[in-house]
Amino acid sequence: MRRNPVNGKLTIIAPGRAARPTDLDAHGAGGAPAPCPFCAGNESQTPPEVDALRPSGSAPDSPRWRARVVPNKYPALPGMHEVIVHSPEHGVELEDLGDEALTEVLELWKRRIAAQLAGGAAAATLIVNRGRQAGASLEHPHEQLFATPVVPPLLLDELLEFDRFANRYGGCVLCAEMESAGERAVIEGPVRAWVPAASRFPGELWIAPGEHAADFREADVAQLAPALRRALVATRIATAGAPLNLWLHTAPADLRGAYHWHIEVAPRVSGLAGFELGAEIALVSLDPEEAARALREALPDG
Ligand SMILES: [Zn+2]
Ligand SMILES: [Zn+2]
Ligand SMILES: [Zn+2]
């Protein structure tokens, strides 16, 4: 990992990743038929699994699994980059799982984050890349867990804002954000979803427990599953299946101040352009209230 001394920005130089295969063409559609390493029956094409949901008695790296965790074959950081394949079926997205299966997968997210933090990582960032424009290289839906030896800058920025808010007003900035969502609220209940007033992406959606909680390792995933499923279905409909990224922000291993874990869903309707990159100021042409209305309309029943 390198840091540019002029602007302090971090970069991981990982030339090995250039060799990773892709089954998505430039338009995000499936390319030439190649055996998918994440489909049931092709377990030998991945590095040996480090965790899985499978019937008791079934051997590691054999079929019959429900979800599988393998080290990334082309890691950003060796030993700290895992792939979570949440279904043996090609094309099953997170929101296509039933709530029971999704709950079990979210439990697996918790377990892997806990394992990485216990293993010495400073922080763990779980992400989804959906569609080639959102960075996906393989079509079979999966999550990636990036454990890092440092707290990533965005998480550091958030931790700073939590501290600043607590010192100035007392309480939690994210709890306050949820409370003031108003017509930007999309899902109410024990787990809530809303469009941030200062969205960085058109149709950006945040999901968090209504009750203050810093650490995803202690999350009530049975409550999260239906909210996450509905949020992703609504996003898929409202954006007409646009590429998207999702990331989970949870407390770092060594949390000193306040924090509140959350998931950010970022539809990638438009690419990042020069001003975004050159000034780090987002330009969003969709009104957040408008985006929230479209998401509410697309929301499936409980
Ligand atoms: Zn597959
Ligand atoms: Zn809070
Ligand atoms: Zn965040």
C-alpha cells in the first residue's frame, strides 16, 4: 500500500490482479461461455474454502454448499481479501434469496468480519460490485471482504464526523440523520433506509438499524435481511437494473469514539467525471426527494 506524499491518497499496487479472468464483456453482459468458478461443481477452480454454509458432514470444497467463502485468487492484499459466494446458483442476487437464506448469509458476513478483525486487521470493508461498470469481473453474484492493516480514509472521515457531532451536539450523527430523513425515508421499522440529502450517487440509499449500534458483528441480521432485500429490489426497479456498488461500514477493530454501522447502496447510473475526480465534489442530477419517491414506489411489500 502506498501513500502519495502530495495529497495523502492511498493506493494498493497489485499487478497480479491484471491476470484475473472476466466473463463479462464491456457492456456487462455474459461473455464467452467459460466454466464459472463460483457455480456448484466447480469448487476445484477456487482456492480452498475458508468457511462455508453446508450440511453437517459434507466435506470442504465438495458440492451441496449454500454459501462459500474462499480467498480471492487475485488478492488486493494477500490473506486479507475474501470472496463470499452467497449462492451456488449462477445469477442469484442477494435480494433473490429468501429472507431465511439471506439471514444465514448475513450471519456469514458477520463471522468473516469477526475473523479478520480477530486476526489483526484494523478494519474490514465488505463490498458488492454489480455490473462491469461497477467493477465486477465475474457474472456470478458474490461479495468481497477487504480487510486492511489501516483504517480506510472514508471510514476515518466518518469516525471524525461522529466525534465532531458528539462534541458539538451530543449523540450520534447517523441517528440524527435518520431522524431528519423526512420525505427521503424509504423504509421504516427496526432497520431503516433513506436517501441522504447530500447523496453522492443518484438514488443512493443508506440502510442502518434504527437503534444505535456501532458494530456489525453484533447486528440483528434477521431484522436486516428483509430490509436489505426490499431495498435492493427497489433499487433494481427504480434504476432499471443499473450497475451498482454496495458497501458495509462497521466499527474498526479499535473503536475509540462513537460509530453507527450502516450499508450504503450506490447505483452507478453515471460514471465519475473530471470534476468529481479533480475536486472530490459529487455532481448529482437527481433530486434526493425524487429518488426516495421512486424507491418507495418500487418497494415490494414487507
Ligand atoms: Zn456461476
Ligand atoms: Zn446512532
Ligand atoms: Zn459510510
